Amino acid sequence: MSLEFLLRWMGALVMASVGWWIGATLAERSGSDDVRSLLVLALAGFAFGLLLTPYLTTRPAGWLRRKIRQIPAHYLLSGTIGLALGLIIAALLAFPLSMLPDPFGNILPFVAALLFAYIGVMTMVTRERDLIAALRVRFSRNGSGERYVILDTSVIIDGRIADISRTGFIDATMLVPRFVLNELQHIADSSDPLRRNRGRRGLEMLNRLMKDSETPIEIADMDVPEFHEVDMKLVALARDLNAAIVTNDYNLNKVAELQGVRVLNINELANAVKTIMLPGETLKVHIIQEGKEPNQGVGYLDDGTMVVVEEGKAHIGKKKEVVVTRVIQTVAGRMIFAQLPKRNGRSAKSS
């Protein structure tokens, strides 16, 4: 037996009682003792109660429940706090307002309660992000607040942040907003195989971060509803929280810098920690392929730095000791040019 069925019958009985009472009142005033009018009004009340009760009880309750579910939790919390503050202010004003002459003394306390409750809710909901950001900044300056760095989609998919987080270099809580997680899920559900694989890799990396990271990581329901693009949401949220964005997206990097948001770029970090080699130094490199120029061989260091070896084509597949001749910094990274060591005026032959 459903709740709506029970409420229908309860409403029908209540409305039937009301119909009977109305009929009895009318009969008493008219001096009539006709029972048929009482039964007609009682049955009419019963029918109306049976039909209309759900529209006065369960249907509005269901609509209200659906609307509440659609409202973000932080808005509900902010609205509740604003309502409480507004009612506190109205309560403080109720006594002096009640001392006013009638009818103002009776009306104004109630009006003040409605007015300040509305102002409190609207103020907290519309300025919620600014107020929270101000509190976070204040606590952070006092040394007792929590500091954040915000991860964007590209850096999660890249995966190197998982290794960096285990080293302890990031000393702030890593924050993943819900809209970044939604974008990862959208990419993982893409019909394009390449995008789908990237999205799934991102979700795997995020799961790895949650399990293995030495640095605290938090997935938050924070949103910036006035922006639709994820990059703009990230910049606005980072500005509000006084946080840095961790990314390797060049465009996001530039947009954030223009708006005064600090950026931690993984690619720049990788280039900064690569091995520094000076001309004349020797190193060992495994030559794995042919270079662009004639007789060149190409190998890579452990950190991914490309080493171009003059006259190295003949040594493909071998690990050789080479001498650095020059180092070039390019947009793609650092390149090292080297040659085989000279022996008796000639390059060393294959051993």
C-alpha cells in the first residue's frame, strides 16, 4: 500500500467530514432536516478529497524534492547560513519594531523577518564564492588555512603529476573540480578511439593519484556557473581560491598569466630538471636510429633528451661514449649534439 493511496483516503475522509459539517451548518440555519443534502455534500467532499489530495501533498513534495536535488550542495549550505543570519538580524530588530504604534508594531516585525531572510539567502548564494575565497585567503595568510593547486584535464591525462606527487615537491592540496572530472568522463565516452583512450588514461591516472599520492588530493563540487568553458572556469576558480593551476596546456598557461593566476607547467618543470651538459663533457648513449643529416645517429638520455651523434649511423644499436659539442634549447625541449671521441685524428671505429 503506497503513501499516496493512504493520503488519498485520508484526504477523502477529511473532505467528507468538511462537506457533512457544511451541510449540517446550512441545514441548521435554514431549519431544514433534509438528510439528502448532507449526504450529497459529504460525497462531494469525499470525491474532491480522493482526487485532489495528491496535488496538495505528494505532487508538490516530489517537485520540491527534485528541485532540491538539482541545486548544488554548496548553494543549499550557503542559503541556509544566509537564512539563519537574516533571521538573527530580524530577531534583534523585532523588539524595537514592536514598540512602534499600531498597526506598525504588529506588522513590521513580520515584514522585517521576511525581508532579512530574503536578503540573507540572496547575499550568501550570489556572493558565496567571493566570501569563501576571502576567508580562504585570510586563513592562508594567517598560516592556518588550506592551500590548493588545481589540476586541469591535460595534466591528469599526461600522468606525470602522479610521479611528481609522490616526491613531495607539491606542498599544497591538489584540487580536482567536478567540472574537470566531468570533462574527463566526456572524453572517455567519445566515439573517437584516440580521445576515448586519452579519457580513460586520465581516469586511470586520477584513480592512481587518489590511491598512491603522498600529497593530499580532493575532488570538490566547486563550480563557476557564469562560465561555460572549462579553461575559464579553472582560471576563475583559481583566482577566487588564490590557488595555482597545474597544467601543460600552452593556451591555458597564457590565459591564466594574463589574469594574474599562477601556473605550474609540467613541461617547463621537465625541461628545467633535464641533465645540463656542457661542450667537452662525455656521456654514454644508446644510438637507436638514423638522424636527418647524412651519417647521423640519434639516441636519447633517460630523461628523454635527444642526442644527435655525428658519424653515428654506423653504430646504430650500440651504446657508445660520445663527446658533447653543443647544446640547443628548442620549443620541443633540449637537444644535444655530440661526436665520437677522436683517436689518432680519426673517429673511433666500431668495437
